[in-house]
Amino acid sequence: MAFCRHFDTRPMMNPVAILTRKRQGQALTGMEIEFFVKESVAGRVPDYQIAAFLMAVAIQGMNPQETWALTKAMRNSGRQLDFSGVSGPKVDKHSTGGVGDGTSLVLAPLVATFGIRVPMMPGRSLGHTGGTLDKWEAVPGFDIHPPRDQWKHILEKTGCLLISPDSDLAPADAKFYALRDVTATVDSLPLIVSSILSKKLSEGAQALVFDVKVGSGAFLPELSEARALARSLVSTSRKAGCRSVAALSDMEQPLGRAVGNALEVKQAIKALKGQGPWDFVELTLELAYWMLRMGGIRGSRTQLLSALRQKLLNGEALSRFAMLVEAQGGDPGIVKDSQDLLPRAKREADFVSSKAGYVTMLNARDIGGASVELGAGRKTVEDPIDPAAGVFLHKKVGETVRKGEPLATVYAATRDRIDKGLEYLNRAYRIGSQPVQRRPLIQGVIGA
Amino acid sequence: MAFCRHFDTRPMMNPVAILTRKRQGQALTGMEIEFFVKESVAGRVPDYQIAAFLMAVAIQGMNPQETWALTKAMRNSGRQLDFSGVSGPKVDKHSTGGVGDGTSLVLAPLVATFGIRVPMMPGRSLGHTGGTLDKWEAVPGFDIHPPRDQWKHILEKTGCLLISPDSDLAPADAKFYALRDVTATVDSLPLIVSSILSKKLSEGAQALVFDVKVGSGAFLPELSEARALARSLVSTSRKAGCRSVAALSDMEQPLGRAVGNALEVKQAIKALKGQGPWDFVELTLELAYWMLRMGGIRGSRTQLLSALRQKLLNGEALSRFAMLVEAQGGDPGIVKDSQDLLPRAKREADFVSSKAGYVTMLNARDIGGASVELGAGRKTVEDPIDPAAGVFLHKKVGETVRKGEPLATVYAATRDRIDKGLEYLNRAYRIGSQPVQRRPLIQGVIGA
């Protein structure tokens, strides 16, 4: 009877009722969230209602139960990969995005030498942050779309797999994300966590190590915000039955010395030979240590870190890297001859210091801005990438510089790009007369 | 230079920047609000961004300056009527909507007899509340779309004009309102105020009297909410240079005894003859008094109320009503012969009391629900109206009833509708053994 509908006191399952409750700051039930996500993906909730939902969540927040319900519903909106046929623990790493953060290039082969399987589906560069996928694509011939029937084979053989995320993983995230960008709801904790995890949990890993960045170049620059994100990522992953831990790492200045895709591949190859910049190596080892722990590898922290260093010095990690490159169609000769085989920029220019002193600031966000202007990153998702473009940082915070000495070198295809990049460098560097304390690289580990 | 855009520290005028600021609870500038409204009406802001804006405003609120800026921008989005060619003060009344609230039918001709000009563009019934436009249309032949070139003439001649709101008045409101309904942002104070006033301020009145309803049948049932709405309506109107005052009137039970379009016309004609139900007459006189005051008519409250009563008793208001009906194409004979000329329902049924006692509750929202089921109102804007349908309330709160005596009579076109209406009546009435105190009809006047 139509009449009965009006007297029905059960909570009504419709988008407007759900919007009303969230607008009022109430916690939604798992059923409501599941309904909203399912109906959205099925195209039965129009974009304007999704937009209103995102804004209400961004302002009113979500409790841990709601965040997990949203993550689960978004994960369940698509296909879930299953690598259970591949032996060994499957562990992935996720970074919230930074500048010069090419640790994945080293981490995957390094950890794989311990029998850990690393199936990675990383993202692309956007805005000032780099993307691991673009870095792998700077390796000549490297194919991020290997045929699906070879995925297990590559993972079995090399211990790694590096592929472009499937569009049928967590389609709810693609739908929501497109609207978050245009509704000022990107930096909302429950929306960030559900976006990251709905995809990560679809990728078949049994454990996750998060690298949550803190500082000027981070998505959430404040330590308190980054810590809250790390806590939510860890607790929500665990609700999904996925072991996890999160390191908080500094992104006030860029990581390492190379920013730009081919430049970072070159730096990674050096690191795989035991010659990487200290901060890049330190963070890589910290994350690798946690990946081993999450993968069930036994040993004290000292023993595991020592074993990891050994793999960098004895060439085992490097040959694993070459194996992966070859398995995905790239030229493994790159490990010997990176200078000649990697793409090189047409133009380069030094950014020299106008005075002597100490580097007191090197703003990661501005270096990210420089890399975008140089052609290494994207302003919009459609922009093409110049793999050879980027910045090499000769001087980082705390180091001394003489007047006229190069602080950095920029690489790009055109004079115009070089000039725009140099303007950003001018903003990024500050030279003072007194030495400054460097911020600690690892600012905490959540869930250890 | 493209490069300069990145260093521009001026606030950026784009929808995402505006959404970000409102999401964070910041006050928007007049320029930002004007920009957002203009771009929305021009179709350059997609619905999902408007939806996110509405949700952010509904949660974070707006200060008085923002509310006025939004109202002004919405008013300026369309045409503004100008009755300055018509002599005399132009005063309009607006009710926030209730059940059995047909005061406008009496108010317009009554006040017009004092030389006040009343150009009205009222709304239609929706949900449990009635609409003045539907009531006028219950008068046989009455045309709510008279040719535009006759508007001034009708207003000059009768002192009144009753027309359907033009779609080119405040088009921003139409656009926003359609989205508020589906994004759970209807009951937001700044959105309500800007919606009401953007239209009212476009209609050429120099002064406005608001009837803000309080109680179960009101849009905002709580006195505190209704008072906040009244305050915001008055202060925002004044910012527009429009004199205004707001009465808070009880809508816990319906006003008068008639609910339904033809039934209310019949009741209004009785009231114009000095025979209206006491509460209906009391509220009509209160609002009429404030319309005279706003229109600059001199005299003490006692003198003006007495003069108003006189116009009901001496037939002057009634003949002005007949004049208006005739000027807009209706049959003026209705004032003598309303029983025969008004549409009559095919079916009727009494709702009798199952016990003796006092009426302790008569829920206005349920009576509104009954009238919708009977065919007097609309569930959606497309629903047709049955002008003859409705409820006549023989007993109201505080009155005694014998067992088996009719509490109300319902009118509809079908047996099915009658039955559904009776179910609502069963919920609406409560009979107790002790008499109860009636709530005061006028619960306050704001801006007096």
C-alpha cells in the first residue's frame, strides 16, 4: 500500500536520507554506505548527489567504522586480483606522494631477493608530486601493460610485477575521485584513506607498508595531519585483514638528489650498487625492513638492515632489478650503461648560488613545481611527460655552498622550460650564514 | 606570463577556491558569491559544484553579509518588476507555508481598500503545505496568467494583482532549488532566506510582511529556528532597502477550519463577510495591520485594527475581492453564491470521534498529509490538484466532542482517496479527558 510508506519508521535507504544524516553529523551505517557506493557505481546516483555526499563527509568526517565501510564498499565495487597461486608472502608499499621519491625502484627488487612477492600498481605523477609509473616508463622498452596471462609468471620469476592499475579495480574510486578534484574535497581523511585502500586492497597484497610524507612537499604537510592519515591507513587496512605499518618520512625538502623520471632511474641504479644518496638509501632500507617484517622474514632489526645492505653491495638487488626490467620488455643493459641508454635532455643549465653560506631551506613543493615546468610532471592528467626532464640537486639542506657554485642543474627540452624551472629554484633555495639542523628523515612509525 | 599565475597571491575567483573556503567555514566575499551565482546561472558551473556549494553552506552556514550577498546575486540573476508607475505604497506578504493558511485571499482585497497596492506572486502547494496560487485557481475562471500589459491596470484598478511567478524572476533560485531538494539542503537558513527574498525582492514591493509559521505543520517547527528565520528575513530585506516585519504564528494545528482549495475560498468569502473562524480572522487582522503600518497608513494599533474589522463588516473588502476576481477573468458572483459556483467533491465522509472528551492534539502536518492524499495537494510538482478535495475541521484543539460526533469531514474524488485521508485524520486527532491550553496564535513579532 502506498499509504504504508508514510508510516514506515525504518531508516529509509535513499540518497537524500543518507545525505541528511551525514549533513547533520550523524554516523552512517555500513548498509547505508554500501548502498550509496553501489548505487553510485551503477549510475543510479547522479553526480550532484555524490558531490553533496563528498562535501558532507569532508566537513563532518567519518568514524573508523564508517571509513572501513566506505573502503570496503569501494573495494567491492570492482574486481579483486588474486595472487594466491604465487608462492610466498605478497607485500606492497604505498607512498602518499613526494618529490624525488623513487624508493620503489629499489625497494621492489631489493625485497624480492628475500622471497617476498611485490605486486605493484603505482600511480602517475600529478601536480608537484612524482609518480612511480612514470619513472619505470623512463626505462627504455619497459612495458607497464604486460599481457594479463603473464602477470603471475613475471611475479613468480622476478618476485616483482609493475603494472598500470586496472580500470576495473575499485571503479567507485575513479568515480568519486573525479568529483573530489572539482568539489574541493580532496584533502579529507576518510576520502583519502578509502581512495588509497580501496585500490590497494584490490591488488592482492597480504600486507602493506605505507610511507606517509610530512612537510612542504607532502599532500598533508602538517605532522599531526600526516600522523592521523597514517593511523587511519593502518587501522583500516587491519580491519580488512591486511597486516600493515606506516612510516612518517620527511618531505620538507626532496628525497635524494634526483627529481625527474630518467634522473631518478639513474639514481636508483646507483643506489642498487650501494652508491645512493644517504637519505634516499636510509628511507629505502627503513621501508624495506618493514616490508620484510610484514612478509614474515625473521631476524632482529639490526640483522635485517644488515642483510638488506648486503644485497645492495653484493649486486643481488641490482641483478634482480635487471631481471624485472627484462621480464617487462626493457633493456637490462641499463644497469651497466644508464648514461647512454636513458633519455637525455636537449638542454641543461646550472642554478648557481649568488652568495656563500649554508643551504637553510630547499622547499620540496617548489622543486616539484620546477619539475612540472621543466616537463617532468603534469599539471593535468592529459599532459605528456618528458622523461629526460628534471632537476639534480647538488646541494641540500645543511650543506655549504660557495658563491657562484651550482646549487642544482635543470634539464628540459626547451630554453623556455629551463627558464621557468629556474624561477622555481630561486624560490626553493634559501642560503643563510648559519648552519641549520636538518629535520629527522623518519619522524615516526605507526603500527609497529 | 603563465608563470606568474603560480605566484599570484590574490584570492583566486574560481568555483573550487570558493568551495574550499566555505568548506573550511570561512566567510565568502560578496564578489565570490556574486561570481558563483552568475557563473551558475550562465551554465558555467556544473550541477555537482553547485551541489557541493549548497551542502557546504548548509553545514557551515552564512553570516548576515554573506546571506545578503547571496540574496542580491540571486535577485540580480533575473528580471526585476517595477510598479513605480502605479501610485500608492506597494506592500506584499509572504508566508513560510502552512495548512489551511488562506489568509492571502482575504488580506489582498482587505488591505487594498486602504490604498495599499498588493502585487502578489505566490507559490503552489507542495508536500503537506498549501499554495495560494492553487487557492485562487479554485475560483472558476480566475486567470493567474493575465497578459503582462494588463498587470499595471489590474493593480491600479483593484489594488491587487495575483499572478504566477515569472520564470525570468531570480532564475538562480530555480536552479539552486531544484538541487536543494535532491541534496538534503532544503532546511538551511541562508538558503531559505535567499530563496524567498531573491524572488520577493524581484516582485516590485517596497515593503514585506512575513508570516513565519511555528509548530508541527511549519517548515521549521521549532520556535528557535522559526525566530532565526524571521530575524534573517527581516534583516536581509532591510539590507535591500525594503521595509519589513515578521510575525511568528502557530501552525501546530491548522489555521481556520478549511483545508483544501475550494473549501478555503469558501471560508475566505465568509471571513470577508465578518463570519470567519476566530484564529483565521485574528491572524489575517494581525498581518493586515502590519501591512498597513509598512505601507505608511497612520493610526494607533487599536484604530487600525478597528478600521480593518469595519471593512470586513461593511462589505467593502468583499466587494474589492469581487472586483479582483472579475478583473482576472473569474466569476464575481462567487461572493454571493459560493456553494453552487465553487467545485464540489464527488465523495465525502465524516471522521467521527470514538469517544467523548476534549481535542488535545490536531497535528497540522498530518492534516496536510490527509489533504495531499485526498487530492488537494501535491507529492511532486507534476501532480494535478483536485480543487474540490480537502478537509473541514469541525473540532479544533480545546473543543469538546461527544462520542460518535464528527471531528472532521473529508472531500475527495474517489473512495480510495477518502480512505487514505481518513487514515491520516486518525493520526492527527487525539482526544483526551482533560482540557488543554491552546498555544498562542501569535508567538511574537520580529522587527516591529
